[in-house]
Amino acid sequence: MSLVSVLIYFFSILANLGLGLIVFFRNPKNIINRFFTLITLPMAGWLATLFIINNVFSYRLISVSVRLNSAFLILLGYALFYFAYNFPEKTFSLTPLLNLAFTIETFGLIALTLLTLEITGNDLVSGESLTIYGRLYPLFVIHFLVYCGSSLLILLAKRKKFKGFPRAQINCLLLGLLGTLLFGTIMHILLPWLFEVENFHLLRPLSALFFLGFTSYGMVKFRLLDIRLIAARTVAYFLLLLLIGLLMASGLYAFNVLVLGESIARSQIYISVLMVLFILLAFPTLNKIFEKATDKIFLKEGYDTAKLLRKLSLITASTLSLEDLIKSVLDELFTRMKISQGSVVLLKDSEIFEIQPIEDKRVFSFGEKELAEISEKSSLENKILILDEIIEGKTKEMMRKLHLSIIISLKVRGKRVGLLLLGEKSSGEIYSVQDIAVFEILGPELAVAVQNAIAYEEIRKFNITLKKEIQKATSELRNANVRLKELDQLKNEFLSVATHELRTPMTAVKGYLDMVISGDAGKINKKTKEFLTEAFNVTDRLAILINDMLDVSRIEQKRLDLKIKNLDLSVEINKVCGQLNSLAKEKKLLLIYKSLKGLPLVKADLAKVRQILNNLIGNAIKFTKKGEVVISHKVNKEGVITQIKDTGIGIPEESLISLFQKFVRVNGALDREEGGTGLGLYISKGLVESMGGKIWGKSKPGQGSTFSFSLPRVK
């Protein structure tokens, strides 16, 4: 066998083994990956046994290899059928009974092949080993052709159903399988069986290259089984090995013949080439071990999906500021996935309304026209747009022109709120299934976070506007309040001046009326006297009102002229009771003063105390129809408390709160009947508090009232 044939065998076996193991360990749990590996391993076994049959001169080893060769082909047909059945997804279902029948038939045929000579065997003829085809060999041929034919039919049916990337992947598999099956069937089954031709065994390894070639192309071009980068590098590596092997064999032969002038045994060339190739094959494994060690120290390539998603979820859940959110997410993607460029575009009603201006060279800088084109093209798709997976068209041209590798629509309840735009990876690698899975989880989370951040931003801006409006309104109110105080001050000054001016003529009027009524101006008749007496009483009430207004003005302007001295309250109360006793008797009321023995003196203004007592006791008599008015005392450490309790009409609870305010009169018929200015309690409160005391009231409608005031005692 020529050196080229040996290298083809060697390359095909290693390529099938390598590709199968890579796909399996990429995702061991995936049934498609498992059956793909189950295709490549029997194919590698078939090539290995074929090499032994044609190159080894051990009868026993050839005998075993011939049967193993047929067994590998039986298993290959079974694996092809189930791979086609599952790839890229099932379009029909097989019953468990059918699956069991197929499995029993396949492994029964394998057992028959290995344990008997009814399928294939070998015999020595003139010292040479020849393959013998048994009686059941047609059964083997039918099994292989039925399973392989069914596989092709299934893939052809799926090719019609699927479109885009899956269809392109199926096309690659179909071409690879058709080439392998046609070439292999002719060279390995039909020619040896029908014409007993054995001279084509050197071409049999080429059948495996059809499958390897088209499958590798599908992996590189259309992400078949998601090992594009690995497949591309593996194919390139094995081609390099093949080239090195050929060059080394040629070099060894040329050196020995042309330079040394000696012939070299073919076996020596094989051994030398195989040793070199073995060293070259072992080199990547050792290199990978050292690369991993150095990467951990220096580069730290790769990322943990769970950790990255946890970090991104934490960012999206805890960041409210829109700019901080986008910057943090992009930084994390740039760092962990080694992405060269990226950006986030915000949308409102599918129209671009904001581009986040982050000062970073890694952030895309597109114009409005370009962004409008991106938005329009991406709105036509309901999935992540991946440059490598999009069929040729305007969208792909646009992404290629703008250096975009990924476009992710950020949607909340079907409504787009933004776009996540990502460029290619800094390493030049493609986006893997791991990356796409991260984007599929990140997309909805980021969309909700962006929507919340936009809402927060709107609320924040509204709050700023509201704060300004409140500050403006507060300033206006403050100015208005100052103005009101100024007006109130002017009013008080006016009242003070007006009451002073009114008091003098009112005193004169009152004096003249009194003189006329007393007869100083001559005798008057009875009717005239009644009119003048009524006028005198009205003038008296007007004088009281003027005095009240003067007191209010002094209280509010804090211009009370107090003459504080030590007073005996019992003496003053007795005097006031003496003055008001006649009024109480007119209403048939008892006016009782319960003096307290040893009552402490208080610090107060005599005139102001009499005014307070007149107001409170007078009110009690005024609003009591029957019963009594009782004055009593209580003493504590701070002062002396005087209580005026009556059995009058009482005061509603809601009126007690505003009772000590200006011009407040308790609602009720009796209140309107008795009249009053509504200033008495307000003045009393101002006078008591100006002397360091307190005043309060308690009452229930129909149960009378109790008014109390305290004054500081002499210590």
C-alpha cells in the first residue's frame, strides 16, 4: 500500500474519532450529539478494520477484522437512521415497540455477523486472505441500504419542511451522506459481491471523506451541532498533519535515495511518519494544559454562565438609573464575553427617542438614519438576529456594513422598548450556543429593567419639575404670607387708632345721655326717658365692644401694659360675684363661691384678673337657664387653678376646638338670643397667657360647662 493511502486511512480514522468525541463532549446529554458520535465511531472502526484487512498478514487478525468491518457498517446504518430521525427535531414519532424491534434486529444481526460466517468471513487461497460472503450477506446489504435509504428520505422530507439555517444544515448532511453512501456502497458492497473485485480497496477510505468534508463545511458555515470554531480548527489541523506527513515521507525518501544513495524500506518510512504525526497529535493536548494554566493567571478566558447571569440579574434588579444600568450591563458583556463593541438604543412606540450617550470607545456611535434602518429591519424578526445565521439579504448586508453581529430586541409584553446591539468578539470567535442562551435570558430581564429605569427617569424628572413648582408656590405663599402679616399689622394699627378715636366721643355721648336721663338738662317725659335709657344701654354696649377691640389689638401687637403684683384671688372673686349677683338673681340662679382656706397668693395684674373673671362668670350666668354657677380652686406646685362650673346648655365637642378664637360663637338658639361679640374668651386667653398662665374648657351639650384658668403662685 502506498504512503498516500496510509496517510488517507490515518487521517480519516483520526478525523472521525476526533469529530465524534468533540461533538459528544460538547453536549453529552443531547440525543442528536450522541447519535452523531455513534455514526463517526463505527465509521472510524470500519476504516481501521479495512486498513488491517488490506495491510496485515495475520490470518486470525484479518478474520476478526472482516467480521468487525461488517458489524461496524450494520451499526452505522442504525445510527444514521436515528440521527436523521432526531435532527434538527422530530417531525414524527416512532412507537416504543418499533424502536425495540429496530434495536433487536440491528444488534441481532451484529451478533450473527461476529459469531458466525453466515454474513462474511475469510479464507486462505494460494497464501492470500480472501473475503467470503455467506448466505445471509444479502440480509446485511438490505439492512444497510434500508436504514441508509430511510435516513436520506427522512432528511429529504425535513428539507422541505424547514427553512433558513436548519435547511442549510440538512443540505450539508444530505450531500455528505449521499457521497459517502454511494461511494462506499459501490466500492465496499456492490463491486466485491457482484463482480468479486477486490482491487478498489485502496479507494474505500475516500468514502468517509465525503461525510467528513460536508459535515465540517456545515459546522463552519451553518453552525451545525454548534462546534463551528472547533470543527474549523480540527479540519485545518488534520489537513496540516496530512500535508506534514506527505512532505516528511517525500523528504525521507529523497534524502536516502538522492543524498545517501541508499534505498529505504517502506516500513521505516511509515514508522517515522507515524511517530512524527503522533508527536504532533500529542502536542495540542500538552499545549492545551499549559494554555489553561497560563490563561487562569494572565488571560482568564471564558466565563461561567451561571455566575454571569447572576451578576447581570443583580444589575438589572438593583439599578434604577438608566445610564448606570446600560453602562453596567455593557461593561459586564465587554469584560466576560470579550465583545468588542455594543450599544443600547431606546424605543418608544417603535420610534427611536433616545441613544444613551456613554463616553466609551467600545460603544457604537450610529447616526439617526442608521439607527432607523436597524430598528426597521429588526422589527421584522421575532428572535435574536445573529449575523452568521441570517440568510443573505438586506438585513445581513446592513449588519455587515455596520459591523453588527447580534441584534436583540428588548420587549415587554410584546412591545419593544429598546435594542441591544453587539459587535463581534475581540478574539474573532463566533457567538456560541452558550452566548446565545445568555442573551435569550438577558433580553427579557434587560427589557423590564430598561422600562423600569425609563419610568424611574420620568418620575425623577417629574419630581424635579414638581419640586421647582412647589418651591415657586412656596415662595409665592411665603411672600403672600408676609404681605398678609403686613396687612394684618396695618389692620391692627387701624383698629387701635380707630377704637381710640371712637372711645373719646363715645364717652362724651354716654356722659351727656346720663346727664339728660338724670334731669340735669331739665325735666323730660316718661316716653323720652325710655328712649334715652335704651340709647344709653346701646352706647354702653358699644363702649364695651370698643374696649374689647382695643384689648384684641394690644394682645396681638403684644402691647399689653401689665402691672404684676401679688394678689389674693378670693378677694377679687368676692368682689366680682358681688357685682354679678344681681344678674344671677334676675335669672333665679345660685352664684356660689367655694373659697379655699389658705389659698396662695398669685402673681397677676389686678385689672386683667377682674376682666377675666367678669368674662368667664358673666358667660356662665348668660348661658345658664336654671341651676347654679360655682366658682372653686385647686392648687398645685405651679400655681392656682380657678374653675367656673355651670349647669347651662353646654357646648358641642366640635366647637370646643375653636372656642378661644376671635369672633367665635357657639351655634345655638340661646347663643343668638343672648348676643355677644365673640371676643370674650379670646381676650381672656390672651390675658391669662400674657401673665404666664393657661386657660381651657370642658363641656357636654345639656350637662353644663367648666372653664378653668391657672395663674402662677407666689412661692
